[in-house]
Amino acid sequence: MGYYANGGGELTLKKGMTIPASILADLGREFSEVADSPDGGLWLTFEYDKYHDDEVTEALRNLAPFVESGNVEFAGDDDCHWRFHFWNGTMQYQSGWLVYEDADPYWRRSDRQEMIGQIIDIFEDWLSDEKGVTPEMIPCDDREDDNDALIYGCDYGTLEGRIEEVLINNELIEKEEY
């Protein structure tokens, strides 16, 4: 028994190109299904226990000059994940892992506030350590006598809101309705 992997993908072929029969034959030996997709591309499906890395890579590398874009992704029985990314006649191997979004909105909100707080802390540390700024140099009506934070109270809230807005505008986090 060999290494078990499954995967596949859809590739968009370059217009007006015909894939040589020898390349299709190589793909047919390495993939359990090679079929035309409805939009003129190519579907590749792989699922069996004889994954041979060199042969699969070689077959895909030979196909690359005919491919405009797409991915062929794999998952091994040892939970390894990898893909071959195609773009404009080139192919790149990429390893990766699966990350699942947290389904509990409470945790997402908590993580989001923690991340923004860490960003504010970076600036606060830079101001004090690199620029020598002290709490006395930044007027803040909200400051309590025993608090030596540079960014505090309303200032903290203002920065938190602005950072959150930047992250939302750049689609790094989603806007939440409260």
C-alpha cells in the first residue's frame, strides 16, 4: 500500500491551445478522472492510495504552459495539505494547512478586541521606549493618578475605533452589528 491522498481542482486553460495527447495520457495515469469543465477548462480528480509525488508533479509541470489559472489541491492521510497553483503558464508548489473560522461570535469579538489592543500596545511601547514619551506629555482628562499608560481612556477608545475601521475597510475583519 502506498501513500494515500485525495484532491483535485479545476484549471482554466489558455484560449486556443490544445493539450498534446502525451500530456493528457500522463495526467490520465496519475489522476483518477480528467474531464472537460463546462467553461472549457479541465477538471482533475485524484483519489487512491498510490500517490507518487514525482510523477504527479511532472505531469502537472508539463501541463502548466497550457493553463491560464487554477489550483490542484491535495490532502494526505497524515493531514498534510498542499496544492499546485497555476498562473499564466507557470506552476508553483504551496504547502498549507486548514484553518476553520470560529463559529462563536463572542470569541471573534474577543479576539478582535485583543488584536486591536495589541496594535495599540505596539505604538504605546514605541512612543515610550523609542521616543521617550511619558504620560505627563500626553494630556488626558480620563487619566487616574496611578495609571502610567500613554494611551488611555477616550484616546484609547478613539484609536481602537480607527484601527477597527482600517481593518474593516481592508477586509481583514468583518463589520459587526451590535
